[in-house]
Amino acid sequence: TFLGDPSARTDFEETRTELYLDHRFNDNLSLRSLLRYTTGSEVGPIIGISGSSEDDRNFPVDRLEDNLSAESFIIQNDLIAEFNTGAVEHELLFGFEYAYQFRETDFRRISGGTVDIFNPTTDFTFDESSPFVFEEESTSFGIYLQDQIAILDNLQLVIGGRFDTLDEETEFNGDTSETSADAFSPRIGIVY
């Protein structure tokens, strides 16, 4: 809920760089590559209603002060082969994807009394609060294979699979936790 406080300004900044390559080796084989690097930041307070009201008029107000920075790097490569087995056309896709992401934020949530939503004012008095520190770093890798088979002119069978792995480390006020996971996702479908 926006309460109209002109001092509650949050600034966002993002810089994104991308490189896309689409190369055809011949009529049947091509490579698509995408490389993306992004950085971002968010600085400033957010003032808003933070709970329910007993009289549906006066609501509690909090101020969330946030200083966030983020960085990500992603690379994706797809190798596409088109060929026939007899009268059946195939489009075979093989690819991999790697991603690295990092996010760090220092924030504090501060109580500020209540606001009358039918007669709001912006002269809140906020308590003092200690900051919370949160960091998250993750890497993921995926590899996939798919065959799109033209059974008829207007009917195609899609069959494939993807294997993904993820490693993530999270730190909240000095407490660290680590997560690792991997999964296989089969894919089968019909396109008409």
C-alpha cells in the first residue's frame, strides 16, 4: 500500500549485457548461444501497512529499509540437427545451460505506529532496529536432449529429457545453510 510519503523513495538500477550467436554450419546443423551478465541494485525505504486492523480504519505501519545488490551470469548453448530417417523428419536438439547468481541485502524492518487510511498522514515515528544481513549464492547446470519427430505433415511427436543440478549457499545473520539438488525431467508430447 502506497501511503504517499515523498521521502520513501526506492532507487532501482540494472545493467544487462547480452551476446547472442546464431550460426548455421550447413543446411542441417546450427548452433545457438546466449551469454548474459546482469548486475542490479535496490536502495531505499518502503513504507507500508504491515498487518490487519481491529477497526478496519487504523492499520500498523512498518518501514523496510533495503540495500540490495545482485549479480548473475548465464550461458546457454543449443546444437540443432535436422535429418531424415526414411520418410520421417527429425529435429534433434542438444544443449546445456550454466547459471551463477549472487544476491546480498542488508535490511531492517522498523515499526512506525498506525495510519488512519481515511485520513492518512506521513509523519510516522519509527523505532530503531538492527539490520539483518542476507546473502545467497547459487550455481546450476542443466543438460538436455530432445527429438521432434514429424509423423505426419501436421502431427509431431516430441520426446526428450533434461538433467539439472543446483548448489546453493545461503547466509542469514551469520548462519549458513547449503542446499544441493539434482533432478531428471522427462518430456513427451504431441504437437498438432
